[in-house]
Amino acid sequence: MASLLSNTIPHFSPKPIKDSPKLNKPFSFQIKPIFFKPSKLNLFKIRADVGFESKTAKTVPGNSEVTGTSSTSSDDKIREILRNRDYNVKFGFNMDIDSFTIPKGLSKETIRLISSLKEEPDWMLDFRLNAFERFLKMKEPKWSDNEHPTIDFQDICYYSAPKKKPTVNSLEEADPELIKYFDRLGIPLTERNRLANVAVDAVLDSVSIATTHRKTLEKAGVIFCSISEAIKEYPDLVRKYLGRVVPSEDNYYSALNSAVFSDGSFCYIPKDTKCPMQISTYFRINAMETGQFERTLIVADDRSFVEYLEGCTAPSYDKNQLHAAVVELYCAEGAEIKYSTVQNWYAGDEQGKGGIYNFVTKRGLCAGDRSKISWTQVETGSAITWKYPSVVLEGDDTVGEFYSVALTNNYQQADTGTKMIHKGKNTRSRIISKGISVGHSRNCYRGLVQVQSKADNARNSSQCDSMLIGDTAAANTYPYIQMLTWRRLLLADDVKYSANNNLISFSGSSYPTTKVKNPTARVEHEASTSKIGEDQLFYFQQRGIDYEKAMAAMISGFCRDVFNELPDEFGSEVNQLMSLKLEGSVG
């Protein structure tokens, strides 16, 4: 869960103040213009909801219902096509690895034990204990649309590691089963088989197993290793930047992570350096009833560039597991970081049993002028996703981008989105979010664009689109645009309105809350909700295109803007995931 209280930002509120009107047409929302007099206008929040029935979440009274022409048999056919047929075979397995696992429970003794096992310096132990003190004073937030049983933090194991793992410079001492394990996952680690143009840090449960191409990167001055190794080998660098972008007191789960984080990746790109290859981390959970709490820290110094790829999977266990990570990106003057994620944690079975709770804080800081951070993510896994990759545009002429596709199926829940905080002059941000809801799932986009008083000539463009497949899925959108004073508000499809000479365009089915702090800013927001129905599929079939290829074509077109931002290395994986495990090709 990303921070909602830092940077003087009020927390998101999931509760509606005004219900959406009932809809009679299945494919679009029609909104009548609404005018307010300035003297009577109060700040308000409205949500656009779609009613649904789920055994894991209650239906919100007053939500709008979307009813289409699809028959029950048609919906069943669609769900069968979209069913994740191959996850258990390709990723859902587990292996019997000889591991050392500490007892369950969370206390100061647990934290001291983790720090001792990792042979950390005293300053790192102090960092952990201070975070734990803050965690104990916090309460778990309840404002999200996600609903789940209360997490028992005393019933989680916080550290599990193979007894026989490779050394920093050699894989020869590793358990051969570990190497075979990652080979089976499609992540070759040996010198002969490893990827030629991508450096990979493989993390299993609580430890990094291996980092490839370290010597090649070192020749270019690039540091890429596990964060555990970085704490020992580059303590000054880690101490300077750890917690600088996401402090431990930022939110409930960042405090927990800061106290118990086990491993993750560290990357430092020196000045005037373009990283000679892409870097990547692959996170894998294997042990049952063990949480994973990785920490990733990427620092791009002046005028440097790096592209980072992230992937993850977990076995198909019947019991939920917690994944609570923190990712910090720091960009100095003229630097750029491109961060891409394909999130494929186990999502639970078709009845909603099992799966990963994916509660993550991701944030980037464009600290230097003319720096840029881009987040691109494809979210298809985890039983519950709760994350908001964000960018703080602190320097002048900085750029933040967020491209996202979030797919929920069966009883999955996702409350995800982004925050763009404009602080510097001439800052730019772009948001493109695509949500696809299938079965009984709930998919929520929650985004914040804040333009602060000194952010002269700030520009933002946001596009949030939702697609519903079937009659029981839900898609909610909560866009927040923070500025100051009002003159006039108009809500209508494809209509522009101005507030203190701020040009804001809005279309579709979501309702922005807007408050203007700088009269030179320009913010644009567009949103839409659509539904795949029987008539659309019938159109394809009349032209000799079967259900699977028709679904693939519509979804591929719907997500094209985001797919175009993904690196080529993710191409085959994304095609597999976002064709929704179709038996046919994605065209």
C-alpha cells in the first residue's frame, strides 16, 4: 500500500457521497451536465460503481448496476476461456528445499534475529527497531475497497532461507536443486544458460540466490546486487538513500517492511552512465506460511539511465500469504529510471481460496531537474492487490509516467492506481490505466494528481478505462485532482471546464474531485467504462473469428497503449498473461 499521508496529502476516501444513477445501456455511461454556483460549492467526492455479488466482499448499497445482453451461457463460456488453465503447471508447484526457517511471531526478538542472521551493522538494526516502534503505534487502514480477514501477524514466519545457497562469486556451492528450480521457472542462472542481455537477481523466500552479470556491470561502474550484500559492501550509499523516498513511518505496511525486510535488490548508476544492460529481479515464494518482505532501492545519479524489470510467482497454496514490499527510486539531475513489472503472484482458485495478499509501497522521487521516472505494470495475479506506484516531481522540468493494466478474475480484488505530486516548475505527468474485471472480481482504480502552489505550468494527462466481462464483475474509479478555489464545475462526457483559468477536460464514468492551488496548471482527465457483450462477440463470429481470438483481439486493442510501453523482454510473458491464458494465439 502506497503512502496516502505523506507530502501533506490527505488519505483517499473510498466512501461515496453521492450515488451514481442507474444505467440502462450496457456499454457506456451517460452523464447529464451539472452546474454549481461558486458561492455554494463545497468540496465533494463521488464514486462510479458497478454492482456485483461476491462471497468475499459486500455489495455497496446504491451502486450502479450494469446489465448487458450477454446470456448466462455466454458468460459461462467467456469465463471458461479466461480461466487460468496453466498456472499450476508452470508456476504453482513447490519444491522440497532444505531450508532454515525461524519460528512464527513478530517481536523485537524476531527483528534482532533477522538482523543477526544477515550479519548487519548496528545502524541497520537501529533502523529496523525504530521502524518496529512506529509500526506498533499504527493501526491497519480500513478505507480500501479490498475486504479480507484480519491478518494475524503472529502467525507468519518472517525469515526462511535455503541452508545451502551460492556464494557471492560462484554458483558451484549452491544446491543443484535450486538451480533446477529457477530453470523450471524460466530463470536460468548458470553461466552457460543465463540471459545474455539482462542481469537477474533471483530472490527465493527471504534471500537472494544469485545475481548474474555483476562483473560486466562493475566494469561500467554500475552496482547491482542484493540489498543484503549492499548493506555490507556499500554501507554509505545504502544509509544515504534507504528510507529517503519511503520513510518507515510513511504507512502501516512500509513500517512493517522496514522492520522485517529480508532481501531485495540494490542498484546504483553513477554519473553520466547508461546501464549497459537491463537489470531484473525475480521474486519467488516457496515456503508455506512464510511472508515475503523484499526491499528494492534504485539510485540513478546525475545524467544516468537504467531500465529495471520485475517478475514474481508463488506456489498454489490453499492458505493466503502476505507479500509486503517497499520500492524506492531516486533520480538525480537529468537521470531516468524505467521500471516495468509483470505481477503474476498466485491469485487463488476459482472459488477464491488461497492466493497472495500483495500490499506494496512503490514511489519514485525526481529530485533533480530534468529527471524522469516511468512506471509500467501488468497486474494479473494475487488474491488482493493494494499498491499505488507514485512519482514526486520535486525538480523543475521533471516527468512522471504511469502505465498500468490490471486484470482481476474469479474473486480477486485490486485497489491500485498512482499518485503524481507536482512540486517543481514545468513538471509533466501522464497516467494511462486499463482495468479488466471478470467473474465476481472487483477492480478499483484510485489516483491522485496534486499540483502544489509553486508548481508553475504543471501539466497532467490522465486516462482511466475499465472493461467489464460478465454481469457480476465490478469496476470502481476514484480519481482525485487537488487544486484550489472554484468558479464553475461541469460534469459531462467529453466536456472541458475551467477553474481559475485551469483547463480541465473530463469524459466518461468517473468523477474527479478538483481543488486548484496554482492557476497556471493544466490537468486533463478522461475515463470510460465498457462491457464485452454478446453482440460484439457475435460480430466477430459472423466473420469467422472464434471466441478466443475475438476476446484476444478486443483485450489487446484495449491495452495497446500500455503494452507499447513494456520492454521487449516481457513480450512473450505479457502475451501469455494478457491473452488471459487463451488456448489460441493472441493475434
